[in-house]
Amino acid sequence: MTEIPLLDVRDLTVEFQTRRGIVKAVQHVDLTIAKGETVGIVGESGSGKSVTSYAVMRILDRAGRIADGSVMFTNLDLRNAAEDAMRDLRGREISMIFQNPRAALNPIRKVGRQIEDVLLQHVKAAPSEVTEKAVEILEQVRIARPRERYHAYPFELSGGMCQRVVIALALACQPQLLIADEPTTGLDVTTQKTVMELIVELTRARGMSTILITHDLGLAALYCDKIVVMEKGRVVEAAPSRAVFTAPEHPYTKKLMRATPRPGVSLRDLLPEGEAPTGATIAKLPTAEKAPLLVVEKLIKEYPRKGTQGLAGTLKKLTQQKPAPEPEVFRAVDGISFSVNRGESVGLVGESGCGKSTTSTMVMRLIDKTDGTILFDGEDIGAIPAKKFALLPLRRRIQMVFQDPTDSLNPRFTAARAIADPILRLGDLKGRDAIRARCEELARQVGLPVELLDRFPHQLSGGQKARVGIARAIALKPDLVILDEPTAALDVSVQAVVLNLLQELKDTLGMSYLFVSHDLNVVRLLCDRVIVMRAGKIVEEGATDRVLFSPEAAYTRDLLAAIPHPNFDKVPAAAARMATGS
Amino acid sequence: MTDTTATAPAPKPPSNSILSHARYVVSENLVTGFAFGLFALIALCALIGPYVVPYDPLASDTSASLQAPSLRHWFGTDQLGRDIFSRVVVATRLDFIIALSSVALVFVMGGFAGIAAGYFGGWTDRLVSRLADTIMAFPLFVLAMGIVAALGNTVTNIVIATAIINFPLYVRVARAEANVRRDSGFVMAARLSGNDDFRILLGHILPNIMPIMMVQISLTMGYAILNAAGLSFIGLGVKPPTPEWGIMVAEGATNIISGEWWIALFPGAALMLAVFCFNLLGDGLRDLVDPQRRT
């Protein structure tokens, strides 16, 4: 390459000072980005991909420092640049999009004002015309009615809208390099698609370079020219997207590729070769009996709308001449009916706000329904108030695996104590030794090393915490387990292992699963039947293969199409991106 | 990001013993180490002070009244010839007991009312919060004066008065912390495991807000000592001739003008050191009870 690359990172090593000595988060990383190029950095959590970008921006936290190597931005040495120069550079030449758009925006400042702040900071607009400019930028990121949205606060906008505002902030000063750190994690697939297309289109139009940091190999392959795969602080593979995706060279990349759920593979295929569990030898319990375990009929959950209750609402009603045009309640779940048979797993799929979590918590009997019936094994559990249900023996037959393994474990309980909790409250076992023995048995069942049982959650990895959560859920041998996105917070390779574990447990213990997820690819692997929900209603229901390969509802087709999966066999990457981009 | 590698080999199992953790907390931060040292000194005075002091704190010796600090009387003597050093050391126990019992009382009352308010919300919350607001509406020291004056001049009533004026602080901290955790995953999981509300409050939420409550406890310990001394200073509370820092400062205050500064200075300095110690102790105590610091 004859021309100077825009960003040239050589031999970068970043160290963190911790209580247990120095930790090298990034080691000898080389990275070059040419002008106009889009580079994806892919890796699992702890691979050092975010730290690398923070080092480039020089926004490492206090314990971290660049120990070795050089960071050149065109001709400027970023490693040794003065803080003043860096501050001027950030936002103007290099800008960043963060993972959580809502956290990246100031919650008490109008979004338009926040864009103005950036413009004024870098003297990109005169104070007299700054408002016009901000509105113009909002328009560029395709925010409808930008003049109105200028006055909106971040909490009034949806997640996707907030991310557009963050993109607007990042691009306001026409930087040369954009670093996008997991820009679409936490967004729905359809929103992810529009946001990614927006980023690609805007950066392309301005000839900007982009670093896309992601854990999703498919997403990176679809939108990037080049992919850098990182593992444990080192770059293990760097090649054009097509090469990485179609013919990965490094074993770690192969493992990642394998673990990513995609059409046409089975659950076992996700695991690395040779590590497949003894799935074939497990004697499956007879699942022939098709007796329905859970029957939900015309279930409805309504929430009062803001400002229609209490004193303020009453005052509003009194002062208003006409009755309010909108109904006073919001229907989160709008009359849905479905059933789950014994030994069956049913997927409940939809985007955020579709009511899938409300449905599962109602079935779980943590919140009360507004109307409808929930029959569990012939008994109308919907009629029992949630408060009473917690203390009934029925409680032990319905358990749940939570979405965030960290959040769902009491930080002050050891793993053993967490697993023992349901046994202590609802189980028949008495005596310390018996309970301890049961905990160890459960730990072995979920593949958690027994010596980890005495650790606190923060001393466990994400995968280990997930196993603790699963062990707790199956401790009482429940009939129905509700899985609320149990792998959403996990890395793909860990997800592959956990999904296999769940399948194995189901086969050996004969439980039924209600699997709540937004990820159709994951649902496909684990479920016999799928229910697609949208806005509180069931859009489509049927056998997994039928729904995923020949979907009837347009919405299901949209969901499927939004899953990033580059098709290198038919069209070259650039063409595919152009097609989706414009 | 760097510490959550799923595939990394398990590091050396971290020691979960409280002793090694305490050693780490004390040695990691100089200020914390100093505060714990000072606390040990105060606790020692309270425990064995009355048995080791050179003079009887109540014995007056008019022939040796108003003597300046010397080798015989380290902190000097007062109007009645009592040894001030002995009195300051002996007073530690009483002040310490008043502070400790009032803080224990308010921790139980305010802490429990607070987490109940935060966890249940609704009427419980309204009732507890308005009660706290009502107490806050009074000038707190005047309120304490009123309570002691109305209930009578005893140590028990000082403890009760001090606990009542600290009540709103505990309620607010506990309420806010419990409110945040009310909808967290682990509370929901606890409910699924068949825990009733009482167990969730005491077994799941309370341990999690202990770190922040420890800071509160340590801060109010200092405040409680000041308050008890203040009440005694104005003549409500502990009665003379019982050695107590507040009374001693009050007794010595009139003598400052005539040049006998030591009578008020030494009990005052003891008071200041005790309050200072408790204020510094907060962060250390928090680290001590927080398992997340034990990585």
C-alpha cells in the first residue's frame, strides 16, 4: 500500500492495573484502516475488542494504560498526543457510537440541544445557525419530523430512534473515522437492519472509514470489507470478509463460525468437533403422550395509561369537555391462546414490546392477568392471585430461567446457596448434607464444576452463571420451565453449549419448555413449535420448520429477512451491501 | 470486559475468608487503616478504660484543683481537682454505648421501615415516607431536646431521642436502595423459589444494601456521639458528676476565659477524634461487607 492508511495501529499492548496484578487486555495488536474502508473487529466478551478502540480514542479508564506500540492517525501520533489535542480530535476527526444509545445520551437534555453542543464545541456552526444545522443533521439520519423531534428528550424516543440520534451526534462534525462499538446490540433485528444500513450509507456517502466492533460474525461479514478476529487480547485472523466467512483459517474463527446459529444446522453442529456430547446414547423419555400441560385461553393483560389514574387523571377528566380519544388502558397482551404439551418445547418469538415477556410472567404467575384463563395440568392457576401462588406447592412445578444470569443471582449468595434456595423453601429435603449433596448432583447435571459452588456470582463467568441459573430452575424437577432469552447475554460459543445443555436436560428429565426469544435462529434449534407475536397478538403459529421455511405472515418474513447473514455464494459482498444499503 | 472470559482457565480460587479480606481492606487504603486503628483505640478505652486509669474519675481533691497538665495529671485537673485524663478515658464507655445503642435501634427501626417502604410501595411507602418527612421538618437537635425534656433526663431517653432524629436518614437510604432492587432478577427468582415477602426483605434485599447501610451507620455513629454530648452540654441528658465528654466541655467552658483551657480542650478533642474516626470508617466498613470487593 503506497498511501498512508488513515489509522495505523502497530503492536498495541494495553495493560490494566488490578488487585491481582497487571492484566494485559490487548497484546501486540496490529490494525490498519485505509480511507473509506469498513473494518469489523469480531470477538467474544473479554477479547479486547472494545479496549482496542478505547485505546485509539485514549479513553481508557484510570487503571488502564497503553504499555507498548504506536497508534498513528494519518500523521498524528495518538499515543503521545496531548490531552488538549485529543479532546479536539474526538468528535471532530474520530467519533464513536456506543452500545447503549439511551445511556450515551444525556437524559435531561433535548436531543437537538445535544447535537448543537457538539457543533458548537468544535466550532462547526455559528450560534445563529446552529439550530438549523441540528435539524438538518436529524433529517440526514432519517428521523421523521426532525423539527418536532429536536425538542424530544431521549426517554420519549424508542431505542432505534435514540441510536439514530447517537449516530447524528457522531457524524455531526463530519469525522474521518467512526468507531461503532456494538451499535445494534439490544435493538430488534428489524431495527438493527435499518440502523446498520443507515450507518453504512452515511459513511459511504462521506467517504469515511468505519470500525465496527461486534460479536456477530454475520453482521460484520455483511457490512465490512475486512474482518479482524480477536481472541483473548490478540488478533488471530485478519482477512477480507469473504475469506473469513467462507474459509476461516484460524481454529478460533472456525469455532465461532460453527457456534453461530444459522439455517440448516442442528443443535449438535454448534459445538466444536469432538466436543459433541453423548447425545445419541441418551435414552429419550417417551414424549408420545400429547396431553396438554399448559393451556392459555384468551389471555389479556392491560396496563393503565399514564395520567389517567389518580388525582391528576381525575382532574384531567374533570377539566376536559370531551372524553379522551384514546382508551385509558394499554393492552400489552391482547387475547392470546396457545397450549404447550408435555415434553414439548414451544418458542414464543417477537420483538421488544410485543408482549412475550408479559405473557411469560403471567404464565409464571408473577403478575396477575386482566382476563382469560391459564390452565396448568387441568387446574386454573390464572385464578389464583400471584401473591398466594408463591407459597403453593404448585409453585415448584413451574420454574424459570432468567434472561440475565448476572441480574438473576443474588450477589451475596454463593452458587450453592442460590441453587439451594428453592429446595430450602419448597423442597422436601432436610439437613445440610442432603441439600449440599443435591446441589452437587445438580451442578454435575448442568456441567458446573463442583468446586465452583462456593463462589459468589461475580467470581463466575457468564456461562457459569447461566448454569447456576439453570440448576436453580431444575432443582425442584419442574414440569414446565420458562426460558426467558436464556442465552441473550452470552457469547455465541457459550450459547451453543448452554442450548445443548438445555436440550439434553429436557430429554433426560422430560420437562416442557416455553422458550421466549427474539432470535428466530435460536428458537429454531430448540423448539418443536413456534408462536410469533406482535403487538400483543399472535401473528403466526405452527411447527418450527413450517414457520421458518415457509412463513405465512408478512411479519414473520420480515423478521427472517432481517437476520444478518451474508450470502457469499450468490453475490459478492460489495454488491450485496449496495443492494441492501440503498 | 477483561475479566469475564468464559473460556479462561479458572484462576486460583479466591479466598472467601472474612479475615484475609479485612486485612486487605485495612492495608489497601491508608486512611481506612488509620480509621480502624483509631477505632480500636476508642474501643479499647471503652472496654478496659475504667480499670486502668490512674485516678478515680469521681474522686475530688480540692487541694489539687485547676492544675495545668503535668506528668502527675496528664490532662490537668478541674475545679474539684478531679483528674481530667481519667475522666476523659472513662467517659468513652458511656458515650460509646449511647452512640452504639441508638444507632442499633435506628438501624432496626429505620432500616426495616425503609426497605419495607421501598419494596412494597403504595400505602406502606406513603406512611413511612411522610413520617420521615415530618421528623425532618423539625430542627433535629431541638426535637431531640424536646424528647429528652418530655420523657425525662435518662440515658435511655437520650438513646431514644438520638435514634428518632436519625430515623429519616435510614428510611431514605434503605427505601431508595430497596426500591432499585425490588424488580431485579434475583428478587423475582427468590419469589419463584417460594420465598415470602418477609424472607425476600430480610434474606435477599437487606444483605444487598448492607454496604451502603454500613456507610450510613458509621456516619450516624459520629453524629450520635455529637448529639449525646450536645444534649449533656446544655444540661439535658447525662447528669454530673458522671464523666461524659459533653458535660466536661460544658464545665470547662466557663474556665477558658480565666486561662484554664485544658478542662474543655481534652474532652472536646476526644469528642472530635471519635467523630472523625467514625466519619473515616464508613468507606472501609462498606468494603468489608461488600462481597464484590473480594475478587
